[in-house]
Amino acid sequence: MNVQAAGAARRPGWPGVLAVLALTAALGAAFTFIPWLRAHGLYLRDAVMGHGVAGQWWRLLTAMWVHLGWQHWLADLLAAAGLFLLIGREARAGAMLAVLFACGVAVQLALCRVPSVGWYGGLSGALHGLALWGGLRLLYGGGVSRVLGVALCLGVLVKTWLEQSWLAPVVFDAQWGFGVVRISHAAGALAGLGLWLVQEWWQRRRGGPPA
């Protein structure tokens, strides 16, 4: 089977992209602007790790949707919209949403191993993972898709290297007014790469086209 043709046939188009974007926007808005959800959704290290098996583990699943204000929420939403539109050329809408969520959870699990990160919220880590996974997926296409894939992959790798987050996991950003958890970007990128490798292995084992 021609991989390029198969990928083109599965493009989600506007309905799929808009549906995924609407769900992302709605979840982000709910956990950002509804006080109860925000208070119980934000990643708090002590709440998750400080009570053993009775810890508030659900925060690992919800922290990605919590933002620190409307500007933070809007910035992540615009980034997600751009990625959905680009990656949607070669991937299903459902696959993109699944990767975003999986990378977000992977980021939270990684942050549990970083004591200097006491709290965290936002999609930036998950978006780095989606960007790298999506860049690799775009390489299946031809022409513009392949160029976009190379650009996305290089962009994520260069940004991750320049941030040097393994040396300074959290860096205060005066423009935002809070500490940016840069280590989440690296963790997300690694998660995206890992998901792509697992998907490659699974598809080769099954002998089918990429999802």
C-alpha cells in the first residue's frame, strides 16, 4: 500500500480538527475558570506524593488542563490549534488528541521525579510531545507535509536543547509572572518520541499503515 496515499485518505479535515480543538478549549476553560475544578485539578506535589497510596493521583490526569489565567489558556489553545491543523494533514483527529493526553500524563509522571517542581499546570509539555510526534508523522507525507515535519522536529529539538532544562528545571519568566517549568517541555518531547517509536513498532508488527 502507498503510505502517502493512505495518509492522505485519512486526513481528518476541518470537522475533525475543529472537534478536537473545541474539546481541548472546553477542558482547558473548565479547569482554568471554574474555581473548584482549578483547585482540585492543579498538580501539587505534596498532594500527589505526600499521602502514599491515598495521594490525590487524579491531579496527574487533570493538571494539563489547568492554566494560570486567560492569557496562559489562550496561548496554549492557539499553539494546539496550529499543531492540530498542521499534523492533521497526515493523522487522525482522535490520534492527535490521544497523543496530547498521553504526553500530558507522561509529563506529570516525570515531574513526580523532580522535587524542585512543587506545582504545575498547562499544556506546554504535552504540546511539545504532540509537536515532535506530529513532526515525525508528517514525514510520511510528501511535499509540504514533509517540509513541515522536518521544521517541527528541528524546532522542538533546538528549543529543547537551548532551554537546557536538565540544568534549570524551572525558570522565572517576568513576562508571564511565574516560573516556567522547562523540564516539562523536555519530558513532553521524550514522551512524543516514545509514542512514535511504539506506534512504529506496532504498525510494523501488524503490517498496516500508520494511524
